[in-house]
Amino acid sequence: MNIVVCVKYVPDAQAERTFNASDNTTDRDNVDGLLSELDEYAVEEALKIVEAGEGEVTVLTVGPAQAADAIKKALQMGAHKGVHVDDDAIHGSDAVATSLVLAEAIKKIGNEAPVDLVVTGMASTDGTMGVVPTMLAERLGLPAVTFASELTIDGGAGGTATIHRDGDASTQTITATLPALVSVTDQINEPRYPSFKGIMAAKKKPVEKWALADLGIDPSQVGLDAAWTKVEAFAARPPRSQGEIVPDEGDGGRKLAAFLTEHKFV
Amino acid sequence: MKTSTPPPFDPNDPAGIDDLLSADEKAVRESVRQLCAQRVDPYVADWFERGTIDDIRGLTKELGSLGVLGMHLEGYGCAGMSATEYGLACLELEASDSGLRSLVSVQGSLAMFAIWRWGSEEQKTQWLPPMAAGEAIGCFGLTEPDVGSDPGSMRTRARRDGDDWVLDGRKMWITNGSIADVAVVWAQTDEGIRGFVVPTTTPGFSAPEIKHKQSLRASVTSELVLDAVRLPADAVLPEVRGLKGPLSCLNEARFGIVWGALGAARSSLQAALSYAGERTQFGRPISGFQLTQAKLVDMSLEYTKGSLLALHLARRKDAGTLRPEQVCLGKLNNVRESLEICRTARTILGANGISLEYPVIRHMNNLESVLTYEGTVEMHTLVLGQAITGQSAFR
């Protein structure tokens, strides 16, 4: 089983996050970054699959030099090797361009040994668009089974991937033939933390660094100038407004229940 | 001169000491913190109140899986981490509870270190791998009911009977004693003080638990009773004679305490800072009052200074240049100041400061033990007094 996990290096959500004043892109320099927490679930799920059978987990990221930390964390958790695509021209890329770079990188990884499964998080914790997995599957011509709260692999590399996708009122069970792309939610597992042996072992694990030229991508296809979307302006979130007071006229309970249902709190 | 904007101020690290740590050191710290957050923090106040740790064997195995037990030792299943990483781990453990850090200190720095440093190859192969994995628990018997700071006057004796050794005596205040699979016991012999590796199933060995503690309640403390405990010739630690044996182990454990005590201080300081921001009196948060700010700033200063000292001593230990007197200096300062931080935090929390709903009184009571064990304030003062003046005031 040859698994590629796509991960993203994101600004720490605990810290104060800002945009660059010059081009309205996310400021990644003046804030501590880390492996997107939603991607930890993807790494964990891939590790569980190979630990239950056999195979290898490759972590792939596209990002600036610091993004190596995201790969390192995944290697410390137990992934076998890393691929880091870093090129100045990628700065400011939107989801469309990101999926292009990821797709070409996965094809290149597949030249060595065919990729049986691509696992991603459900979204990044910074952009939170959640569209890259589907775009990536489209570019690779793979079935996309997304938002998995449970994943079962049957029959190994030539077999199937079956997921549970939890909706508001029902749970779907979806099966795809491998190779396939699966995106996972934060309900799927409890990501491990690196053991000291994992931290030591990660120092010796191979990480390949590729630029756009290695993937045959023309710089004009990516970056801020090629982006289909861009941030025009941003403003700080206004201070939280005062809550709505619902007077109880005998129907307070119903109103409360209606509010909770409407906002999907229950 | 650079004019770029400095990074934002971090109230939890006012001097920015984190910059001095490598990414791997931070990763070690983060893993220990995650284990503690999941496995210890939600339960520890209850353990303290009831005076017992639930599933202590399971917890010890999880600490072993992470790699914490004997983490600074090389080989025999140990993780082979640096002294700095060991210190960071101790800090995170003790930020949860001094009892947890004590379990780890005694296992790794006392029992395992004694075998690793002074044991035979057979002793190391038999005991270190299961101890590193947390499958076997160790304890360390030096202190006796009537013998504390002056271990040279210990009464526990080991005499030869043919090839065998026979041990008689009592040890007191022994962490992990009642749950241990193996005890490293120090005893007087005709050849001076020697160490023995005693499987706790040996006839004549018993370890009743000490009750009625008001400190380190989330930790097992025991008496060791050695009643004609017969051991084979190869039970003795072959590579050391004299007080140097136990003192070398204590030096290891004290180093962990230099860091660990700061964990208790950090937890109390953060609790006080958060409480002061939320508690309103006279129409505003008490963190806005000068007296409270003076307390918080003093606590933060001492925590910062203690952290720098701990890190400096760790770097020296990693470089092989750390002297025992320097460990005394670190233990003396950091436990004393951490206890003061906890006591001050207690006053900021007012009446809530005495409740186990907050971590403060638990840390404060725990540090009363830490202040005394592994060398009292008085002994560390006298050791430093001798080192500074050249005159011994106690021998």
C-alpha cells in the first residue's frame, strides 16, 4: 500500500494571524506555524492503514521553507518519507494552482511506485476552503470520497476504500475502487503525538525538495497573478455584538429549542 | 541596528527564552504535554484528593511508550535524549503534578541510572529494557527512618553468608516502593556502602505504603522493610563502593527537579494570571490592582530567572561540564522560588486558592516535599557554603 498524505503548514490558530499589507496574502513570516491540525487526522489514518498491513506513507507539502516543519511533524508521528515542493513562484497560489502542484508532485511520486491512496484533511485550518481534495482528485482522475468519519480499506492495494460520511440527518456509506482520494474529518481518529523514538528517527528520514521545474510546471500557471480568486480587502472582525434576549412568554423552551436547531447546535 | 518589528510579547514567556530551544526540543516538550493533557490533567486533582493514582501501571506503560522513562540514558531500550530534553520533560510532567514527575525521576534517574551506571551487564540487560518500557517499576532505597541528610550513618546492613548477601534494615519515604518490581537498596557492608538490586518478590522484602501525607498525594510513598532478605552474589552493583554510588544518582534526579519545580510554578502562575483577569472586585478585575500586578510580575521574574538557570545548567550537562555544586545551586534556587510562586498564587486566588478545583494548593503542598527531598535547603546551602568559602560547616 503506497499512500501519499497531503499536508499544509499553517499559522498557529492560537496566535494572532494577519495578512501581508503588500499583497493581502496570509502573513506566514511573523507568526509561528505548524502542521494543520486537520491534517494530523490524515497522517494518523494513513499510519493506521500501513501499520495494519504493509506499505509506506509519503507526506507531501507545498509551501515556503518553514513548511518543512509540517513534514517533520508527520515524519515524527511515523510517516516514512517526505516531499516538499518549494518555489518562490508558488507564493499567493489559490486552490486551483495548489491542486495543480500537488497533482504533478503525486504523479512524480507515482513514477517510482504507483500511488494507491491519497489522504488529505477535510480543509486547512487557515484557508478552510475544503476544495483542494476534490480538485486534486479531478486532476489525478481518481474517485474522490470526501469528509470521511470512518475509512476501511478492503483487499489491499487493488481493493476498495469505504468511508462513512456523516450528514446532519443521515450517514452515507460510500465505496470507491483504489486508487482513490479520501479526505478525512476530525471525527475519524485520535492523532498520536510523536514518541521520543519517533522524534529521533525523523532526523534520518529522507525529504525530497522539488521546485516547479522538477514537476514541469510553468511558473505562470501558479502564484498570485494566476490566481482565479484573490483577497481584495480585509477588516478585523467587529467586536461581538450583544446577544439576543428572548423573553419567556410561556414558550421560552420552544424558542430556545428552535434557536438551537436552527443553528445546528443539536 | 535593526529596526524591524519584534515578535509579539508572550505573557507566558516574557523574556522569549523559547528562542533558545531547538525544534526537536520543542517537539519533545509538546509530546509530553499532550500525554499529560490527555492522561493526567483531567484526573490528577481527584487522584490527589483520594491519595491514589488510578491505573498507575497503565500510566507508567504510556510514559514508557512515549520514551520518558530513563530517556537521558543510552542503550538498553532507553531513548538517548539530551539533558535539556530530559529537563523539558520534567517541567511538563511537574506542571501536571510533582507526584507524576517523582514517579518518572525515581524510575529513570535513581533506579535505572543506578543500574545503568554501576550495574553489571546482566543487571542492565535484565532490568533496563522493561523499566524503559514501563513494564517494570523501580524504586530507590537510601533514606531511613533515622537517617536523612547524613546517609553515611545508615543502619541497613548487608552481610555475607557464603556467596549470598543477607540484608536487614528499613528504608523510609521511598517513592514507588509498594508498586515496585525492583528496588535499588543501599546498605552498609564490610566493604563500605554498596548497592543491591532487589527483586521485590524476594522473601523478607515488604513495602507498606505510607499514609496520611498532605503532600505528593498523587504518588506512592512507602517504607521498605528488609528482614533477612537473601540475595545471590550477583545482586550487588559491582561497579561502585561508598557514598559516591547513591550520591551520583541523587545528582541526576536533582537535575530533573531543577526543571520540574518550574513546572509546578508555571501551572500556578498561569492559574493566578487567569484568575486575576476574571475576578472582579471594586468594579474591576483584580489584575488591574497594583498589589496584584506586583505579585504577578515578581512571580514572572523569578520563573524567568529560574528557567534561564535551568537551561544553562542543562546545556552544561549536555556539554559534560556540569558540577554537582551547580546542580545544588539550581535545586536550591528553583524549588525555593517555585514554592514562593505557588504561595503567592495562592493569595491571588483568595479562598479559591485552597480548593483542589484549582491546581495551586496541590502544587504548593507538593513542593513542600520537593523542597526537602533530594537534599534539603539546608544541605544545599551548606554544600554551596563550603564550595564558596572552602570551609565545611557540617562535617
